[in-house]
Amino acid sequence: MKRRLPEPRVTPTPEALFLGRRKFLKGVGQGLGALSLASAFPLLGSAADPVAPAKSPYAPRLNPAFPPLADRRLTPAAVAGRYNNFYEFTTDKASVARLAAGFPTDPWTITVGGLVEKPFSIGIEDLMARFPAEERIYRMRCVEGWSMVVPWDGFPFAKFIDYCKPLSAARHLRFVSFNDPKHAPGQRDTSFPWPYYEGLRLDEARHDLTLGVTGVYGKPLPMQHGAPFRVVVPWKYGYKSPKSIVSIEFVAQQPPTFWNDLAPDEYSYLSNVDPRVPHPRWSQETERDIGNDDLRIPTLPYNGYADQVASLYKS
């Protein structure tokens, strides 16, 4: 029987969060985009927003090819850290950070297998040392009809693919997230097919926009954002950017994916942001800009990255 999926939460931002955001924005002022992101958002490292502990200095520099967006303001870190989808912990966005705060991420190992020259495993510290992070500012669009602008810290995922040395038969990547119901209460709901699994075509994963992410707002990833390692694919709906990855497999055939298996008529394998194509239960023409007065704005094709990625889908 097909699972009935929860309706997206479209309720207004809670008053306490809204008032806190207004106070925060007033203090920061209109010149936010020109500031150093790490210093502009000190709240991410406060007791209110748990951050994965850093073993060494973590100070990614902004890649000038991905500067602050001319048409959008950054989502304040304190807001982005308190509005998260992470069903492994809960379906309540406002509770994810609290429930995820104590999740163990040390040690953390990522296994790589399938169609590669030699399967291997790599620890998160080795991964971060081998692939230094840079800062990129991306739009993020959720299939539920809301969006943010987030400064992710990470490395071009194509560099990691080259390091894996895939065989010529590899055409797709399959990602698997953690499975730990002891520490992730949402995974005790066995009606979901845990652990989370996603997939990308190899050419999508190799694209320069695809980022292997180890931090956000100049700090190592907190758990609610997918610590300690995730992938971000900014022209696709957010669920195509798998969090807390423990396994990557190179495969020849298109792999099954979590939401496509649950509701194939609602969540396609490609899931490119397209305002012309409605979700079966709601329009995708507009989105709610979380953290910036929750204004409703038009959704852009490919989430604003059409010039870079539309050629991938000409066929």
C-alpha cells in the first residue's frame, strides 16, 4: 500500500522566531552581504545552535565565482539552523536541531564501492584534510514551496569523484545516509524505508555546481544541516541533496531513491526545480523566502541555475 505522505508545513514562522529574526536583522543592517559570513553569523556557534566540534581551524574563503546573490538576501544563520527537514529525527522542522544536537559524528567513515578501481573507506577528518573547503553562496529550494539562501562550505564534488577512480561503466551514484534509531528517533518509525538513499547521474554529480559540503556559515556542519558530510545540488529540490552520508556507490543503472520509491508520481528521479511543473498537491510557481520576512517570490527554472545546467537535459 502506498504510504500517505505528510502535507508540507506552510504555517507562518513562530512569533518568537520572527521577532528574534527582526531584532537580528536590525542589528546586522543592510550591508550584510558584504560582510565576512563567519563574523556576520556568530549565532551558529552559540549554545542555541549546536555545531559539530572542529578538530582544527575551519576558515573557508569565499569563492568569488559564487558571490552574494544580487536578487536575494542571505538567510540568517540562526533561522537556517532552526528550520530544517530531517525526517530521521522528526517531521517537525522546529524540533530537528534540538533532537539532533547530541547525535554522535565522531568517528565518521564514508565507504566508497561499486564500479570503482578499488573500493575504500575514508574518515571525515581525512576527507576534510584532502579536500579543503571553499565558501559558495547558493539558493536552496524545497519541494514544499519554501527557500533559503545559504553559504555552504565544501569542495567541488567532481574532485572527490576523480579521487574515487570510477570505471567507465559507471553512470550513476547511489548515496546512503546513516541508520541509527537509538540516536535518531524518527528512524524508529519503521513505515519509512530507512536508511535514506538518493541518487544522481554521474554527469550531474560531476557538475561544477555540485558541492561536497562539510560546513555552513563558516563553521563545520551542525547535525541539523547534515553533519558531518553531505552533498548539495542547488538546481534540484532539496531532498536530492543527501545528508549525513555514510556510503557512496558507483553503479551502471539508475538506482532507486527514497522519495521516488514512496511516491513516484510526486518525486521524480531528476527532480529539477521547474515552476512550470506543479507538484500533484500544490503549485511550484512561487516559494516562501524563509528568514527574509517570509515573502512569496517567483520560483526560477533550475532554481536560477539554468544557464549552467540546462544543457544537461537537452535530450
